[in-house]
Amino acid sequence: MLKKQKYNVAIAGATGAVGAEFIALLENRRFPVGELKLLASQKSVGKKLTFSGQEVAVCELTADSFKGIDIALFSAGADRSRQFAPCAVKAGAVVIDNSSAFRMDPHVPLVVPEINPDAAYKHEGIIANPNCTTIIMGVVVWPIHQINRVKHIVVSTYQAVSGAGAKALAELNTQQRDLVEGRKPKPQVFKHVIANNIFSHDSKVMDNGYNQEELKMIHETHKIFQDDGITISPTCVRVPIARAHSESIYMELARVVNLNDIHQVLSRATGVKVVDEPDNNLFPMPLDCSGRDAVLVGRIRRDPSVANAVSLFCCGDQLLKGAALNAVQIAELLI
Amino acid sequence: MLKKQKYNVAIAGATGAVGAEFIALLENRRFPVGELKLLASQKSVGKKLTFSGQEVAVCELTADSFKGIDIALFSAGADRSRQFAPCAVKAGAVVIDNSSAFRMDPHVPLVVPEINPDAAYKHEGIIANPNCTTIIMGVVVWPIHQINRVKHIVVSTYQAVSGAGAKALAELNTQQRDLVEGRKPKPQVFKHVIANNIFSHDSKVMDNGYNQEELKMIHETHKIFQDDGITISPTCVRVPIARAHSESIYMELARVVNLNDIHQVLSRATGVKVVDEPDNNLFPMPLDCSGRDAVLVGRIRRDPSVANAVSLFCCGDQLLKGAALNAVQIAELLI
């Protein structure tokens, strides 16, 4: 992309949960925005959103939306990305796509700026943003992988409902009010009641027994790390909290674990904050990382019986580092 | 113990969350109760609880409470067990203790009736009930261990607040009401806010970085299974739900996994119910097993890359199978 003083930016899916974060991040990170074009489905047309103190009207996302646009941030679902991202590329924009549509396409780089920033420069018009759980795991595992190769990961997730969108978050709130006021909650967005309950992730379960969210963690990590040799055993679970995903991660490394080295490398890692106070029983919690850029990591401990294994627990805001922030960081690499 | 037609039963901790389950189970399972003595701390004296349609007054738990008692069910905390269980034994009762006080004592059997019923008969007056997370994991892992030796377990838990007692449950309810009504929740029982949050288990973290709950899962499983060779890597986490613990379990077995065999052995296992419907995305959920005896198990799947590994997800009511039910089942072994 040509170096410019200002860049015209389009946001496809501007009225969604991630769209709102895109707008806030472009403003707060002082991204050099020229024109900002907010795009959504027809039913949102005319709605006005605020960017840098100015009202911007939402326009309909169509094939012709991208004339003059330099950077198009997409978070409108995989179907719309498949339909409209090629139009944006054709119009000359670079697309940074938050959906799963192009992530495993060999012509599309899958980028976490803390891990593989160089991949971003090899784009052919589209750069994919990884799945939220993959990003959160990746920024914590990658620094360790640099000093002691990660061979095997067992990960169980505790995923917030806003990862399933604004409607899912509204459903949690409604059901929690139902419980407090003595009504029986009825599931509508999710298949099962989420208030006072947990359930296996709501993505489709494939023939091998793994759901799509889990398979993303495996395949996307392989692509980002450029290392298909890491075996990954994920279990993805939805929990009744509003925001920020947590992950319990067990790792077997190539060599015996030196806990000091791991503490040190995580303390210095970009995008990571160590919160590890055993005496205070203070470790990463979703409430503490909601709205924060960094992925919090703690409970860093050597396995009691496996000399080359280490366990840890991390939390990240899946709407920020898990989605909008990562995409804006990719845009920052390009300018 | 002599075979009798009726047994005099004492419940120490009758007014607690587990105490209430003891009373209900003795009635519902038609345990041949002669006299029922309900014991608690002085502040509950005079309170009346109902057993089989009759009111029973709560008496103070003292050293002299156990005259004529055949079976004493203890769930009043480890300190009271240490203080009063020996008095009960001296008075001629068999103590079934739900606390951690005697679990690792080599003179005290640690019993899960589905796993090691014979150990119960070797008691010297006290039989210990394992920790709830240990029992729930054990009843699911044991049947698999019988057909293909379990060598390594990585387990992450999703533990309900009622596992921390009735006050913790009340705190969750209060905080959820606070959120719904727009107030900021304040932690009192737990160190951290539990509504809309998750946190590392509230037990003390030891020098090796593992908390006491996690160490119980390791050491108690070794004792119950009589197999110190199983390496266990637990992560225990509290989630904002009222009742029933869930566990995400990854296991490496001695030989290559045959998924049909594992399904079959779990389908036939006592105390276990398989809930495993990938097409409906229906797997074990805490809401579905609250108030139920069986531990629910599902998401039974071969690891995609480790030929001898299998993963599964289970839920159990930690006040029933994880506590009161297991203890009453032990009592049933004795009569």
C-alpha cells in the first residue's frame, strides 16, 4: 500500500459488537483516518454513529461501497466477507477480515502482529484476522515457543457470550434478569439456557467429535506459528459471563521447563501482562481484562510430575485483542 | 458393624448445604434409620428440620453427642471432624467424614463405592469421603482405566459456587441481583467478584503453584485408584453457576484408543450416564445434572493427533455424588 498522510477506511459490520470496537480503536489509537465509511445491512441504514466527535451515517454494504477506500475492516460474518471482500479488493482496498472466510486460504496471510507481522506484507488484497481463542492462546504461547519449543498443548476454554455477538449478550442479560425475578429463562439465540449454566461451544460438531471452534484453534495456530508439528487438544466451552475469554493451557515443551525463563519471557512479551500472585490468590480474571488491550497470564507453574510440562491460565478481551484490536494493529503494520 | 434392622444415625453439620442433602437422601433412599440425631453449632440449636414427615430438633455438636449412634455422617468442616470424629468412634459409631481431615490418613479408607467399595470394610472407625471434583472425575475415569490403563490426565474444572457452601451461593445470588439492578457487586465470602466473572479456585495456593483443590485431585485419585503412577495435571476454576461441577478431561491411555470400547464401558458404568449427541450439540450441562445422582459424560472423542489420547467432558452434582450421596452410599455398603 502506498504511504499516505491519511487513509480512507471502511468498516463492514459497523453496527455489531466488533464494529463498535473498530470505531473506538481508530479514534483512540489516532489512526490517520481520512474518510470513514460505516457499512452495515440495509436495516441499519440511516443510523448514526460517532467517530472523533462527529456523527457518521451508516450506509448499506454493497459491491459498490469501496470506491476510494484504502483499508476495509470486515466484521460482518463469513458470508458477507466472501461476497463483498473481493469487491473491496477490486476497488483497490486492502481488506482485513475478522471472519473465518479466508483464514485457511493459502493466498491469505493469517496475522497476529506479536507473532508473524511479516506475513502481513505478503498479502494479495486480503489479510485474515484469526479466531479470538486462537489469538489469545497464541500471544501467550508464542514467546514460550521461542525459548523452548512447544510440542503439545491441551487447552480448555471459558468463553464469554459476547463472542457469539450482541444478541447473545442480550440473551444472557435477559435470562439473568429472569432468574433474579423468578421467571424460567428460555433460550432463543443459544440452543441451551446460558444463565446459571455452561455448555460445550455452540459451533457445529464435526465428524471427528471436535467442534469448529476447536478445529480453528488447531489449524489457525499451525498456520500462524508456521508449525504443523504442534499437537493441540482443545475443548471449547461457553460460560455465563459477558466479556473476555479465559483459557486453561497445559503445554509439553521440547526440554525441561525452567520456570524463571518462562516468567521472564512472558514479562517482556508484547501484548501480554503477567498477573501471578499466589499469596493473594490473584490471577487473570475476565472482569480485570474486559476493555484492556493486553492478554493477562498467570498460574504459571511446572507440572508436578511431567518435567517438560508447564501450565498457565490466561484471559483476553475477545472483542479487542481477540478481534478489533488485532485487526487495527494489522492495519497499523500497513501504513 | 453388626447387622441390625434399624441404625441410629447422626448428622454433624445438619444445617449446611450437604447436611440438607444427607437428610433428603436418608429419606428418599429408605435408609433404615432408627433414631436420627441432627447436630450443628450452638447457634443452630433449637432449629427444627423435617425428616420423613417428622420434625427433628437440631442439637449442639459436642463430644457427648454420639451415645448409641451407629453411623455418624460428618460435614461440618475439617476442624470439627478432627475434634469430634474421634469422640464418635469412641462411642462406637462408624464415622463417614465428608471433610478433608482424614482423607490421606493411611488408617482411613477413602471410598467411592463405584471404584473401591472393598476398602470401606477395612475401616478402623472412620471412612473418608473424597473431594467432590475427585469423585466426579473418578467415576468417569475408573471404567476406562479398567479396559485401557490411564497414564496421564490433564483436567480443567468449572466449579459451582455452592461447592464453597451456602454463604457463597447466597453471595452469587446477591451479586447477580446487584448487576441486574445496576449496583456494583462487592465480594464478601469470596475474595473476588463471582457474578459475571470466573477465577482460579479459592483454596490456598501452595509452594509448587498448585492450589489445595488441585492437589486433592492428584493425591486422592492416587489413593482411591491405588495407582500412584497416574500423572495428573489439574486446573481448578470457579464459575458463576449455582450448582454442579463440570470437568474437561484429557487422558493418555496405555494403548491406542478404541472409541467404541470407551463408549460401551461408560454406558454400562454404574453412576454414569452418557449424554453425547453431537448432531444436537447436546452434552453434559450443570443445569441438567443438578439434583441428579449420575455423573453425566459426553464429548467422548479421540484426540486428532495423539493415538492413545481421549477427551471427554463431565458434570456431576457436587452436593450429591460429590458429597452427600457418596457418603450415604458408603453407609449402605456397611449395613
